[in-house]
Amino acid sequence: MKEIFIATSNLHKVEEFKEMLQPLGYNVKSLRDLDETIEIIEDGATFEENAYKKAKSVYDVLNVDVISDDSGLCVNAMDGAPGVYSARFMGEDTAYDIKNQAIIDQVQNADDKGAQFVCVISHVKADGSHKEYRGEVHGEINDRMLGSNGFGYDPIFYYPPFATTLANVEPDKKNTVSHRGLALAKLLEDLQ
Ligand code: ITT
């Protein structure tokens, strides 16, 4: 069985990668499967930089093929925020109900309610070379939280072709259109 190591400790991301990769015969491992802690400093200004920093930090310790995921929500009416700070927005430990409501409040009266989820996957190969893959999904900030699937900002991300939020559809449906699904599809195309 083929193995893919993902340099993330976010269990929701691991779940989504598993849902997409296991049917293709991949065994998915992540930082959650290691006994050791690998320090990752995410101080880049872009998704590309941070994704590469994550994969490279893990590659430097394990010396195997590694992929990573740096992702976030970019809200037009907030000048692209929270963007690369999506996990840390209002504090890493603040509940998403509170973060999501704060975004709704800021966008509610804006003319432009547009937002994008962005995901950059960095693939560092065993020989040290690397390549980045970007996926984006475009939608709008909903006027209330809706749905209990997914994670993070999914309950406020209204996706027009589904006529509902990404938290209000089945996981495999989200994966077919999501930023993560699109970035992964580009990576897989390269791997084949
Ligand atoms: P790792 O660095 O360990 O991968 P993290 O959660 O800190 O985990 P990021 O720095 O990439 O990862 O932050 C991504 C944040 O963006 C995530 O915590 C969510 O708040 C948000 N996000 C990303 N993808 C999302 C999705 O599919 N649905 C909802 N929110 C998402």
C-alpha cells in the first residue's frame, strides 16, 4: 500500500485527506502518528510559504516524501483576512461559533459578501525538491451559521452551486469542490 505523510496536526484535515486518499489505496499518516514533536514555525506571509515551511520542517526530521496543507478563509470585506491567520484569528483556542459570528457581524452590512477558501499543498520529495499546489473555492459569507459537518469556518461559507453552506452538505460532496480537494487533485495528477 502506498503511504502519504501529511505534515499536519489538525485532525479535521487528516480526516478529509483520508476520505479522499484511502479510496485510491493510500495509507495516510500525520504528525498525530509520531511519538516525537516536530517544531514548525509558521511565520510566512503567504499560504505557499507556510505550506512549504511545514512540509520542509517535517522532511528535515523524517527524510521521506511529505505533503502539508496551509489553508484559510479570505473575506473580501475584511481585506482578505483572516487569510493565513485563520487558525489564530481571535485566538487559537476561541470557539468557532464565536469566530464565525464575528465574521458574520463584520460582513453583514458590506456590499461585497464574497469570500474564498484557499489551500496550498506543498510536496517535498525524498530528494529534497518541492512543489506547491493551490486550490480555491469561491463563495459568500452567510448571514447565519448553518450545518454541522466539516469544521472551522464551513458553517458560514455559503457555496452558491450547492445553495447552502459547506457545513450543510455531506463530507464527500464538500471534497469534490473544496480548496483542499482541488489542490489535492492537482498533486495527484502530478504523482500519476
Ligand atoms: P496545521 O498547521 O497543523 O496543518 P492548522 O489548523 O493550524 O493545522 P492552518 O494554519 O493551515 O492549519 O489553518 C487553517 C485554518 O483555516 C483552519 O484551522 C480553519 O480555521 C480554516 N480552514 C481551513 N480549511 C478549512 C475548511 O475546509 N473548512 C473550514 N475552515 C477551514
